[in-house]
Amino acid sequence: MMINNILITKYKEVLSVITTKCQSVHFTPRKELYETI
């Protein structure tokens, strides 16, 4: 259970970061986005 909670939290953090980056630099090439992740 503990590991799952940590994973979910990390996943949400990563998702929000990706979302923010996509919104601020939505013109960034997809390849560059993948490299950032």
C-alpha cells in the first residue's frame, strides 16, 4: 500500500509538471518534450 501511494503521488506530480510545460510551451516539438520527461 505504501509503495502504491508514493507511486501515485509521484505520477500526479509528473503529470502536473508535464501539463504546466505543455501549457507554457505548447509549441515545443514533441521530441523535446519526451526528452524533458
